[in-house]
Amino acid sequence: MNKEKIFTNKINIILIAIICTFLWGSAFPAVKIGYELFNILSNDVGGKLIFAGYRFFLAGVFVLILQLLLKQNIFKLSRKDLKEITILGVGQTTLQYIFFYLGMTYTTGVKGSIVNGTSTFFSIILAHLLYKNDKLNFNKILGCAIGFLGVVLVNLTGGTSALSGGFSFKGEGFIMIAAFMLSVSSLYSKKISQNKDAYTVTGYQLAIGGLILTIIGYILGGNLTNFNIKSTVLLIYMASLSAIAFALWSQLLKYNKVGIISVFNFLIPVFGTILSAIILKENIFDIKILLALLLVCTGIYLVYKRKDN
């Protein structure tokens, strides 16, 4: 069975998308643990960027090493290919993470998670404008609305007070820019991977984006210390989850409609919340989590069931 058949089979799409979003969701508690293990303070912007840079650079290297082990030629790239992949790395990895982090500095985690959920809307709207076979319909609109309601609900577990304070451009505005950049980058990734190996594109863009993040972090005076077995294993895990998730996700985008795949992103904050409760022993389990998961799954079903129409 070739790649296209694997990544266009309905059951495979659902399973792969769930694996990707589960892995990304596990990054939420992993990042918190990483800050503690590497002694990164809350106001240490440079340190956080270096931590992220190491993670994404290693993720890219892991993907490229795997490609070499599979006897894929990762060096057959034209100047145009390198330019396109670099643009993708800067947009999807470097700038998207910088805007997200800076935005989270000026807002609450609740509002940040909810605003970040707009990336799905951006992706579906942009796909509607750019692709004739990926138009908006009633099910997509309803499914996105229900899925987004689930994201809002799962983030209200700590109470509604975290939603107060109005809209801040440096806070919610930057996170919305990050969400928009992620959506644009996903569409750009789909475009440039049509005539290239998606795994190789993913490997290079992660490595390039991560390297730039690391350099910026050091320029800002950051540093990453306290390397030991625990912190190193955690960093390797975070790099591995990024490598697996981004590599698989790039294949889903390459062979399927953006509007269909993007809606699965609503699962990320749900998985993030559940895994944080388990790993960090946060007391957040209540009926809202189950309702949120039900709403997100309903939204995905409404969007996905019209795939062949």
C-alpha cells in the first residue's frame, strides 16, 4: 500500500489525527515539567525560546536521520526548495512560537487556549478561498462552532474569572497572529509538499525553525542549564513527539482537504487538559471535561462525514 492510500483511508485519517493531537496535547504538561527541570523562570524569555529551539531542532534532525535510514535522498534539494522550506520553518516554527509565547505573557492560559483555537477557523476559511474542492458548507460551519464551544468549555474549568480583562493586542492579539500564521503555514506546507517528500520537508523546516529560535534565545540572554538524565530524557521525548506528529500531520495535509484535517486540532486542548490532570496531578476532572470532549468529537463528526461530498 502506497503513502496516498495509507493517508487517505478514512479510518487511518482519524487514527493518525488522534495520535498527532494526543502527542501535541502531551506537550502541555511536558513543557511545564521542562521549565522546572531546566530551572527556566517564568520571565526568562530567552531560556524558553532556547528550550523550544532545542526541541524543534532535534525533532527535525530525528526526522532527517530516519529518512536516511530509510534510504531516502534528503540532499536532493534545489535552491528554490531550500528557500520554500526555510520560509515554512520561519513561519510555522519560529515566528508562530514567538508570537504564541509573547502573547501568553500578557494573557491568561484560559484566554490563550481559547484564542489559539481560532487557528482551525482560519484554516477552513483560507481553504475555502484557495481551493475549489474545499468549500464551506453548513456541516463545516456547525461542526466548527460546536468544536470551538468544546475548546471554550474545557478551558473554563478553572472558572470564568480568567476570561475577564478585555482584549489586549500584545496578549490575545499576538496569540491570534500565531494562530493565523499556523494556518497559513499549514496551507503553504500542503502547497510545497505536493512535489516533494513531506517527511523531508518536515525535517528541514523543524530543524531550521528550531535553530533560529535557539539563536534568538541566546541573543536575548537566555541559557539552558541543568542537563541531567531526567531533563535530557524529557527533551528527547518532546523532540520525538514533535517529529512524529509534524511528520504524520504533513502527510495528512498533503493528501487531504485542509478543512477536513484542521478540525481535529480542537482535540489538542482537550488532550492537554486531561494529560495535565494525570501527569501534573491537577484537580481539574469534572463533567466539563467529558462535555467538552463530546462537543469536540461531535464537531469533528459533522465536518468529517461530508468528506466525499
